[in-house]
Amino acid sequence: MRDDRHSERGAALLTVLLLVAIVGAMAAATLEKLNLATRQASNAKAMEQARGWSQAAATMALIRIEAVLGQDRSRVSLVGGWSDRPFPLPIPDGTVTVRVHDGGNCFNLNSLVVQTGPDTYGVRMPGVAQFARLMRLIGISGGDSIAAASADWIDSDNAPIAGGAEDAAYSGLQPAYRPADTLMADPSELRAVLGVTPQTYDKIRPFVCTFPTTQPARINVNTIEPERAALIAAMAPDTVGVEQVRQALLTRPDAGWASTNDFWSRGALAGAAPGDALAATAVTTQWFALVTDVTIGRTSLRQTGLIDASQAHPRLVARQWGEGG
């Protein structure tokens, strides 16, 4: 009898200990989920605040660009040191930094086509030739076929141009996919074009952009860096060399040139035959690039944007979000 009572007590004790262990495990799991939910809510709140501050910073950037344009509507130069100079915005719980620079000194990939109707596009052969020449000038092999394939990627038909690539060329890949047949929204889409390797993309990326229009970019000779002289030389039909353009840019007046004729008729470019490059250059800027970095606690957010300054007041026409860096 006494042994039975001891056994019953031992079993009851084991049961109680087992229940305590189970309840403890459940409590620990619940507490962990609660902590995770709390962190997620905190991060979501911080990210929402970061987006709000980033949008406010974009508004400040528009005001700054309007001030730059207000100095002299006939030309945009680097006077005042505004280009890519970070300026902070004071916020109570973190930091915000805004930078703007001339975003139009690039080759607009969407200028490889012309709009032929509502949401339909045809190849613009002069643009293909200029893109191919740009790649040759910066040392990319196979530029002719890449340029043609890039145009076919955007145009609306399924008939490849000479050296290009349409559906049939991509259907045999692993995995198979199809061209977009519409304007590129971001230069990173170029990585999907047939013939573009990671090394090719890394080399061409600093020279290309995607505007929400098929109009070719006009390079501002007053703001472009000399090391990107190939952008201007690529617009000329093998009549102007990269070194010629670079030397001309190195002699740029502090206030910039008053006209493109001044740029093309003096110094290293005197007597040059610019051809289409004359119309592809300008002393004003339509497109500005925006970068805002927001840090709130351990949350960082970067916004990049494209600003159209062709109207009376600049406006933000595109933006992308990502982690700060």
C-alpha cells in the first residue's frame, strides 16, 4: 500500500513537471513571436517614417533645382558647386541627405526606337548606330549586335533587324524568356538583352539611362565630366575622337559655354565636323537625377529619382526605393 502511494506521488510529480515544461515552452515561443511582431511593427513604422522624410527631401530637391535654373535659364553650368554636393535636412530622429546632379548626360536606351502609335515602337537606326559607336569607343566588343538586339528588345514587332534578336533567339535559352517589346523602365533591363554579359553591363552602365520618352538625350557640355567624353564623340559619325572632346571639356570656362557653337568652334574641336553631334549637345539641362539617403535608428532607405525640368516648375517623374548605401 505504501509503495503504491509513493508510485502515485511520483507519477503526479512527473505529470506536473511535464506540464510545467510544456507551459514554459509555449510561453517562450509566444514571447519570441511577440518580440518578433514588436520588431516588425517598429521596423515598419521606421520605414514609413523614412519614406515620408524621403518624399519631403525630394520636394526640397525640386526647390533647389528651380533655384539653379533660376540663375540663368539660357544655360546650366556647375557654378555654385551644386552638382552632387550632399546637403543635409535636420530631422529629430535621424539624418537625411539629398544630392542632385545633371541626369541627362547619358545615352537614353529608349531612343533606340521611335513611337509609331499608341504603345507601339519601331527601330530608330541612327540611335542604333550611335549606341554601337559608344560601345566601340569605350572598348566593348560586339557592340553592333548588342545595339541591334537592344533595339529589338524595345520595338513592338517580332522581326529582328540585322544583327538583332527577337523571340526565337531567347526561346532556346535556359530559362527561356521573351523581349519586353516596350520601353525600358530601368537600365538594369539591359542585362537581359542577348549578348550583354555582366562585364559588358558594368562597363556600359555609367554611360546609359532610361527616360520615359524616346527622345535622344542632349548632352550638356557645361556639366558633363571629361572622362565621359565618349558620350559626345559617339554622336558624331567617326569625325570626332574621344580625346578631342576630352581636351575641349578640360578647357571649359568656369561659367560654361554660352552656346554649343562656342564649344564646337574653339580649342581642340575647332574645325571638327560634328555632324549629328551638334544637335545632340546643349548648354541647358532637362533631366536631373536625385538621390536621397534616410537613416532612422538602424533603418536606412535610399530613394533615387528622375526630375523633368522642361516645364516652368521641375517635377519628379520617376522614383525607386532601396536600402541605403
